[in-house]
Amino acid sequence: MSAKKTDELVKEELTLKQDVGNAELFLAPKVSFNTTDPNSEFVTFVLKNYNSKGKYNLNGQSSAINPKTKRKEAIWYIPGEDSIWQSELVERLKDKAVVSKRGIIKFDKKRTRIRKTDTLAIDFLTHHPANLDNPTRLIGETRIEFEEYNPARIQAEGLKKDLYELDMADKARYAPVEQMKKHAIYLGIKMADDLGFQKQESGIRSEYIVAAKRNPKLFDESFGSPVVEVSYLIKKAISDAKIDIGGSNGNVTWAGTSAFICRKPATKNPHDVLLELAMSTTAEGLAFKSQLSSLTS
């Protein structure tokens, strides 16, 4: 992410106006705020990977690990109470009128902001199992995730992502030609253009660099991996008609001898089936890989 885009994102997120908590009691005032300012009146939390236009009402009751007892315990967000922990609200929770005041924390456009004076809401969100910043969060307790908005962290993560992309682009830029071509094929880059003419090295290199930046994780994990070489050999064997993938009953055989290699399920790609076989440590997999190397060398 560029510095300009990061600045725009931060500017946008710092000027959004949200309503917080129980709509009747905790309506956020329409004021500008800055979460980087220690004197800011608010703490902001942001939903992660959630659609529905970013609107979500967080129930004021959940479970969390109590830092005092190290045990799982119910937590409550009941405005006006002194604690979120059920163990400290035992007597109060016997009163149905108290339970009925359980609050709802509203997310709009994936964000909610809480006044720093509302320590109860902040405590509830801090210990909530959906909070990604909670080191003892209970996985699987909720279908959403959120984290405290931190501009410095966003910028640091953006820089880390940009540097990672640049590192992968450098790998792509200086990779040896033959290694590049095999890896490019593995990444889905075609060696010929739309008219069937073979692409020049510079053209392949250009697309290879773009692929590295577009999906740096896949590029990094597969760069120099044995699976790339095996995948290339399988595709070459199929292209050179050394492997027959159109046999009856889904049988895949060696062309010429009709020797059986494996059976391909109707819903699976033959290349993927053969690659899985070749990368396995079974006797059949090792034999196939050995013969594949000898026939395509």
C-alpha cells in the first residue's frame, strides 16, 4: 500500500462518525477525533473480514478467560454495572431488571468508537473472544472478529506488505531464465501469446514480476520448490503425448505401453491428480516420479 493510500485511509477512518453501545444511552457525538492523539476521547474498534455493509450489533453477553482465575467465564456488558465478570455480578444478575439492561455495541461501516470514560464497554471489548488483540481469546466462540484501531500498526503492516512484495519482485527479476520459465508455468503464466507465438524472455519476465507482486505468498512458498519441477515435468509429458489422460474409466496410462499410472476421478484435473501422486511417498508415487524424470529428461 502506498504512503498516499495509507494517508487517505487513515484520514477516512479518523473522520467517520459512529454511534456506540446502547443507542439510547451511548450515541456518539458528531465530532472529529484522532485516535493517534493520547488526549482523544475515544477508542476505536474495527471489524475484520465482515460484510453486510459493515453493520453488526455485538451482543452484550459472551465468554472469556478471566485473567484472575485463568478460567473461562461469562462476561456481560450491562451499562451502569461495576464489572463485566459474572463471578462479580452473581447477586446483581439474579435481578431480571438488571439483566434486561444488557447493552448492545453497534458497529457501522465496520467501526465502532467508545468513549474512554466508558471503561466497562472497553473492558468488555478488550476481553471479548472476537478481539484479535486478546491473547487469551476463545477461538470459535463468535463468528466475527475485530481489533482496536491503531494507525501506527496499519502503517507498519502496510510497509511490511509493500517490502515483502518488493522482495518477491526482486526474486522474480533476477531468477535464472529456466527456473523462471518453469515457475511461471506453475503460476499459470502462458508461454505463448493469444496468436500462438512464443513470448520473448522479457515478456515472460514482465508477467512473472507482476505475478510475484500480485500474490507474493504463493510466489514465495513455491519459489525453488521441488513441486514446481515435478509439475513442469508432468505438463511436459502430457503435452508431448507421453502420458494418456483420456483412458477409459478414468485410467491414466503411459502412452505406447498403456501401463497403468493411476485412476483419475471425473471431477479432478489430471495434472493435479498426477502431481499429488508424484509428490507422495508411496511406492506408486516414487515409481511414477522416477519414470517421469527418465522419460522427460
